[in-house]
Amino acid sequence: MKVIIPLAGFGKRLRPHTYTKPKPLVNVAGKAVLGHILDKLQGLNVEEIVFIVGWLGEQIEAYVSANYEFKARYVEQKELLGQAHAIRLARDWVDGEVLIIFVDTIFEADLARLTSLPSDGVIYVKEVDDPRRFGVVTLDDQGLITRFVEKPETPVSNLAVIGVYFCRDAPLLFECIDELIEKGIQTKGEYFLADALQVMVDRGSRFNAWTVDVWEDCGTRDAVLQTNRYLLKQVPHANGEHTENSIVLPPVYIDPSARVVNSILGPHVHIGAGSVVIDSLVGPYVSLAEGSQVHTSIVKDTIINEESHIEEAMLSSSLVGRDALVRGTFELLNVGDSSEIDSGQRLNQE
């Protein structure tokens, strides 16, 4: 089985963080969003992963090569013409079964079941209360997909497509994408994968809709924080043995190389490698990435990225980018990489 992971978008809804980092590398619960996706592929018979990259694509390649041993290929999408156009770029390297995963979402599904699939493919879906915000599918009485409908104004189904697709016949998929593009079939100015899959269904392909219980979005600041909360409840925890004069309220993960002094941590906190927490209250639902530091602060429901410093601050419901400094503030923040926020009252020492 080959895997295609499209990653070429600009991630505009997560700016300013995505000015310097591709959206799939945004940190959630101690790991890049892409890392959580790739972990789900471990143990499967994955022959190769084709990453469709664009903006800051070299960072994607560096992250994957440093952390995973999958055979990987990187294909640049120079024009952002939509999902189907991105998938089409992988056609020279995918000729059989293909799993397509979009990394806007974290999901829970047993992908190993795909080996015993009796139909032509699977579209993973989630039941939602308001289907007008999503692409949805309708089913026949045998549970096979009959229609793909993008953000229906009049609800026709509550089964939202989550962005995970399995197809046994990749050449047929590419042929249907070609037909889509040749006929100029677009939705809101883009070539959507759902429209190509509809062409396959119209030609007789049989797709099952398999429902997932967990589908967490990573497309906006609020969604990333919600996903961080969910994942911090799921990941393995180790309360650490090297804290100094501190209280740990489990579950908490503290990397062995981190330092925690005179602080209270937890619950649901991840302290990354080389991080330092001193004289602070951290938690619940806080993720500190590698090399970050928190001094004399109160932090809750927040993601702090690599090498950032929080000093004499009170943060809640915030995202702090890489190598940022936040000092002396009580705020809800969305701070990009290499930024500095200093609202402390200090006398000019000059």
C-alpha cells in the first residue's frame, strides 16, 4: 500500500505560526500534528509515503527524515488548485492500493482493517450535528456510498468526511481526476477529491463509509487547543523522578532531561526534552515543547513551542510560537515565532 499525504497549503487560519512553520509541524501534546498521523501508520504494510509539499516543504522533509524510517518521496505542488490536483501529482509513483490522509485532523481508526476490505475502498466519516459545515456522504440500504456533497445548504446526511480515504484502484482514481480537470468540474474554484470520488461511484465503484468515534480538528487556534486537550488525555505519561520541591498532579509527562523546581504541574501536562519550569503553576492541559522555559508564571490550556520563554506571566488558552518571549502579562495570546511580548512595569535602567 502507498500513502499520499497532501501538505502544500499555507495554513492561513493558523497565522502567525504558519509564516515560519508549515501547519503540519505545529506542536500538539508534545509532538507535531504530522507526527501523530505518521504514528498511526507504524506497523502497517506501507511501501512508500508520497508527501505533496509546498510552502516550507523542506521543513517537512527534515522532520520526517529525523523522526521516521518510512520510505518517503516529496513532490512539490507549485499551483494550489485543490485537493484532487494535489493527489494527481503522485500518479507516477502510486499504482495500486492507496491511502490518502489530510493532516488537518487527528482521528482514531483501526487502519489494519483495510487488509480485509471486500469493497473498492473506504471513506472515513463522523456523525455530526451540523453537516452544513462539512463535505458529507449519502448511503444506500447496503451501506455503500451513493453521493458526495460538499457543505450542503440543505442537510442530506450527517456523515461528515474526515479527510481519510482508502482506494484499491489508484489508476482509476487518477483517471477520474483527469476527467474532473478536463471537464473543469470545480467546487468554489478548486478541484475537490470528493468530486473525483463521485465520478468513480458513477462508474460503479463501491465505497464503504466507516464511522470513527474521534475526529479532532487542527485548522484553527481554538481547534488546535481542543486537540491538545484531547491528546494530553491519551498519550502515555511519566511523572518524572527528578523534580525538585515540586508537586505533580498526574497524569503528567516529564522528559528525563527536563528540570522542574518549586512548581506545581498537572493534570494533563507534557514537559518536553530540555525544558525548564521554575516557581510556576503549569496545568491543566499544557504542552511545553523541547527547550522551552517557564519561570514564575501561571500557565493553563496553552501550547508553548520550542525554545520559548515565559516569565512572570499568566497565560490561558494561548499558542506561543518557537523562540518567543512572553513576559509580565495576563492574556489570551496567539504569539508567532521569534516574537516578544513584554507588558511588565519596569523602570528604565539607563
